[in-house]
Amino acid sequence: MSLDTARMVQMANAIRALSMDAVQAANSGHPGMPMGMADVATVLWSEYLKHDPKAPDWADRDRFVLSAGHGSMLIYSLLHLSGYARPTMEDIRNFRQLGSPCAGHPENFLLDGVESTTGPLGQGLAMAVGMAMAERHLNAAFGDDLVDHRTWVIAGDGCLMEGINHEAIGLAGHLKLGRMVVLWDDNNITIDGTTDLSTSEDIKARYEATGWHVVSCDGHDFADIRRALDEAVADDRPSLVACKTVIGKGAPNKQGTSATHGAPLGEDEISAARNVLGWDARPFEVPEQVLSDWRDTGERSAAMHSEWDVRLSNSSEKAEFERRMAGELPAGFSLDNYIQSLMAEPQKVATRKASEMTLAQINGKLPETIGGSADLTGSNNTKAGGITAFTADDYSGRYVYYGIREFGMAAAMNGMALHGGVIPYGGTFLVFTDYCRAAIRLSALQQQRVVYVMTHDSIGLGEDGPTHQPVEHVQSLRMMPNVLVMRPADAVETAECWEIALRQKARPTVLALSRQGLPQVRNAPDEIGMCSRGAYRLKKNGNAPKVTLVASGSEVHVALDCAEQLEKQGVGAQVVSMVCTELFDEQDDAYRSDILPDNTLKVSIEAGTTFGWERYVGIDGLTIGIDRFGASAPAGDLFAKFGLTAEAIVPQIMNKLND
């Protein structure tokens, strides 16, 4: 039941006061959006949002995403006022300071109640699409008793301008994600000034055209906000609620202008705002009645949570539901038997095909996987194991046809992982990680298990030419913190890499997979789990050790050919398969020194840029690769042209040895 208007106004003003005071104390931040959306957020959190501050991880809570993450003081205020353990008032006093969980933009790993890291505009809304997808899928699996919640988003003009917005809302509209509601802070202001400086589009018409329900309201009229939210909840389409607001509402001389967007208001304007708002409390203090009203709203869903707990306790699917939501793999999950079958019957296949073969095993064992591709299913080989399509008519499906939406796909997968209960993977060509990169970065920053199946991983894709041939991509992704970049050499390594990826609860994986067929280089049944250490000795030297050949992916068999030729010339050569530099870097010094011994000439071979390989081969080593763009021709011709053959590499090694 809603409070009277006067008390609601004071609840909203508490958000305004905390926001302007925190930004002023930090001398940095964005007070305008929290002040402008305070009324909308107050109605949403006090009357509609299903959440329990005493149990922030309640599986059936509504998900709230502040896509306009620059307005972070909005969510920090809401969490504190409604009774979450943190942020404390001291945390808020230290907004944007070292050690405070109240970072400049919300970080999911710093505070319970922050569902996703936001700030890069548009991505919060796009991740919310993934959350809504996960909710519908789990609802199809476990029913209304266990899964029945909504996804709410507050987004600004910037979120709706970004290109990812087009991808995200198109997907959401197509999938009819009716339990997703976006509250648009329609204030006509960006940092540069009024929005008419940069846009004249009809945003409501754009949303309607993509299958969304659209409704407008006065963002400062509580009754009108309720009307709009009621309409959104009642509609079976995803909803955009256009909330007409005044940015910086309450600051008498700056409200409605870009001056409130990204800078403190200043002491004089804050004093004037306090007079306008009738807010007499000192900075960082909330009157007892206002705080009491807020804390009461935090108790609103406690009964619903208790009833849900009873339903879960009585459910025959309790153990399976809890396992999935905890992100644990089933007891005894392993691909060892499958890997042994590959050892027994070696196969020459592209690693993209090897991935499909592995997925046929995985998807049969793990009901929580949800796959997909950005319109390259037949090329990425991501649909395997009998899984069916996830559609508006059947949310129980486990395969998403994302269309040509690489960025949107990656962001949606982040949202699924953040929601919990599913393990998302999705594919495109490796070169198109350029379109996904900002979302991959958020996968890593948010510590989420997302698997990127990136095929056509080098000039080996051939005739499509340099626009499609990734050269710098593998190394650029290796530079990104908290990402496993794996480039397997054959079917066995591919299976091992998949299992490693699935066991990473706190980081994403990029699987860089070949288009061309590769011989199976691992055939020893006793060699199990070799990829887990990132790099391992695939072939020992025969003659006295002089050369260590380090290669990844499709170039491992080239390194083996080189070693064979070197041994014939009396030069001892060992071959190291560098599957994942990140995992190798995590090994102890003794292991790394054993794999890359100092008393040998170290040579790297990879069909990509040589940048970065010097850290493994040293300044006296050789780096064999391709430091230019590729060309359009069959793969074999390209490898010969760019010197990625034993015939071209061995003479360079011999010359180096003889220097």
C-alpha cells in the first residue's frame, strides 16, 4: 500500500540529498540523474520491486539494473535506505574514494544488490535482456513456483542512443520478453547539452517498431508513475516507460541543464536545493521518519520470500534448482571418457568441428547450457547435442538464434550468467570479437562464466580474405585481464579446453578455433588434463636439446614438422603446445622454467602477430608469425606465402643457431 504523497516526496528527497552530498564530498560524479529519477525510483522500489534486503541473493528476486551507471548514487541511496547491509552511510560519505564499495560506477562484485557492472552506456540494458531470457528459460524448466520475477532497468538517453540498444531491443521484442520493463529517464539532456544537438529520432516509435509496448508518464507525479508501471506490468510485451523528468530536480538554478549531469552542484546550489526541497537534515543524515518509511518498504517482500522458501523446500526439484543457481556442475561431471575415445580413434577435424563434437557430449550432460550464434550456426558449429531453439513460443529451448548482433549477443550472455542458473556460450568469427570486445571486457570485469566460441581463427580461413582473417585478435584478447584465451591444436585439446572453460566460475573463456582440418597431435591415453597448465611439452627432444618450439592451435603440427626436420639434422627439438598463456603464467617458476628451458633457442610459431611472444622466447629467440594483414587465397597457399611452413621456418632456426 502506498504512502501519502508528502511522505513519498520526502523519501525521494532523501535520494536527492544523499546524491548531491556524496558527489559534492567526492568533488566528482553525476548528481543530475539520481535527482531527476528519484521519484520514479521511489515508486518502483517501494511498491513494485520484489526484493529482500536481508537476502540479496534470493533466487526469485526481481533484477534491477541501473543501465545509466553514471548515476550510481541512485542505486547506492536505494540500497542504503531500503536496508541492505551495505553501503553504510560511511561508505556513501566515501563515495568514489579508495576502499569504498560506492565506486564511480556500480560494480557487481562490490555490493550485494548491484546486479551488474554498468557505466558503459547501453550495456546494462542489453545485459538485462539476458537476465530476462534466463528468467523465462528457468521458469520453463522449474515453473512459476520457483521462478517468477521481473527485470527492471533504468536507462538514460545515452543508453538508448548507443548502437547496442538497437541490437538488444530487437532481440527482446522478437523473443517477447514481457517481464522486462525499461524506465527511460527522458530528460532531454546529455553532457554536451540538450539532446537536439545530436538526435532527432522518435525513440518511442523505434521501440514500438521492434515489438515493444510503450507508455509515457510524468516522472514527478507518483500517481502517473504508478499508472504507467501498472500498464507495463499488464502487457505481455517488453515495455518502455518514458518518464519525462527534469535532470537535477530540486536544484533551483541548475535543474534541467547539463550543468547537473557530470559535476558537483557546488555548496551554494546545494544550500538552495535544500531550501527548495524543504530538507533540513545535515549532510549524510536522513530524518528518522523518512528512514523508517524506507526500511518498511524493504520488508514489503519478506512474506513473499518466506512463501517461496516453503515452496522450494517442498519441491522435488530443490536440489537441482539450488545446484544450478549456485553455478555448480553436476557431481561427477567429466569428459574423460570422451577424451579417451578420441585417443583410441584419432580424428583429423577442424577445431570448430571438434568443438561441436565436444558440445554434443556437454549439452547432453549439462541441462544448464544455453548456446547460440550470431547468425553463423553452420560455421561456428554451436548447435549440438539435440538442443532446440529458444523462442517466444518455447522458452525451454537452449539455442538462441541471435541474428547479426554480435555485441548484443555477448551482452545478453553476460546478463544470463549474472542472473544465474544457466551457462551461456555463443559463437561468431574471431575477427568479430571487435564487435563484442566491450562486452567481453565486462565478462572479465564482472567475473562471469561466459564462453565465447570464436571460429575461423587465423589466415587459415582462406578465401574470405583479410577483412575476415584475424591477425591481431588473439594477442589483443590475451592482454585483457581475467580472460582465458584458449587456442587448441586438435580434438583432444578442444575437449580439454571446453571442460576447463566450464569450470571457470569467475572468468570468461575465448575459444579460438580453426576453420581448416587439423591432425590429432595428442594420442597418448596417459596424457590427461595437459591443457590445464596452459602449456605442456607435447614432444620431447631426441638429440641433445637445442631448440624449444612453442606454438598454439593450427601451428602446433607445423612445429612438429619443424622438430622432425631439425632432429634429422642432429638438432634436438622439443615442442610445446601453448594452449593458454594465461593459465601458463599462473604456474610456478619451476614448471615454467622446465617447459621453456633457458639453455635452448626458443621459437614461437603462431599465425598471427608476433607481438607479445618475446616474453616467452626472450629477446634472443625467434618469433614466427604474420605482422601484416592477410590475403584472399586457399589456406595452404597463404601459409606458404607467409612462411608458416617447416620448409620456411627450419632454415631460420639453423641460421640463428649458427650465428
